[in-house]
Amino acid sequence: MKNLNIPLFFLALLAVFCFMLVGVAIGYRSIIFSIFFLLLGFCVMGFGFMVKRKQRNQQA
């Protein structure tokens, strides 16, 4: 079993939570918050991919 990378795990949870909040914002019919959480989720996910790529390049 591989070691769990805690910072990347929390970034992934934060991205999933942002996408869940998009659904909540849609339920409240708030277009502004739904767009905000959607963009925030993509930014967090992109930041996680960037951190993972930097870690992989440092190991090689």
C-alpha cells in the first residue's frame, strides 16, 4: 500500500466540496454562487495538479 499524501488529499476533498456547493447554490437558485464555486473548484483542482506535477518532477 502506498503512502497517503495528506496535502493532496485535502486539496482533492476541497475540490469535491466546491463542486458539491455548486449543487447547493443551484438548489438555492443563486447563479452568482454557482459560478463562483464552479470556478473555485476548477482552480483548486488545477492547483492540485500543479503541485502533483512539481512533486513528481522533484522525485525524478
